[in-house]
Amino acid sequence: MAKAIQAYLVLYNASCLVGWAYALYQGLTVLSGDVWPSLEGVWAVAGPTVLIVQSAMTLEIFHAGLGFVRSPVFVTAMQVTS
């Protein structure tokens, strides 16, 4: 069972890494455009990706609660919701 949890956590973290990298790529693409970029333009493009990845971070609380990681649930919840 420990191998399955470890594989899941690796996949979860890799997915978050890819999501954040894609959001960064989207934001930099807007910023490197010909027209002067605005924060609204960056958010319009990268915002949905950021919301999905940030929402997935709530799984961190469940990981701590289920004992998948050695983190206190309360501290993890505070970090995720801040």
C-alpha cells in the first residue's frame, strides 16, 4: 500500500508542477505580446489554469488527514487557505 500512496503522491506533485508551469507559460506569453499587457489580460488567460491548480491544492489537507504525509492537518489547512 505504501508504494501505491508514494506513486500517487509523485503523480499528484508532478501534475501540480505541470499545471503551475503551464500557468507561468500562459502569463509570460501574454506579457511578451506586441500590445502592452495588463494584469487583467494575464489573469484572463492564465486565471482558469491557476484556479484549477490552486483548487487541487486542497487535496493537501486530505493527504495530511489520511496520513499520506507527515504534516499536521491544521498547519496544512492554514497554508492551503492562506
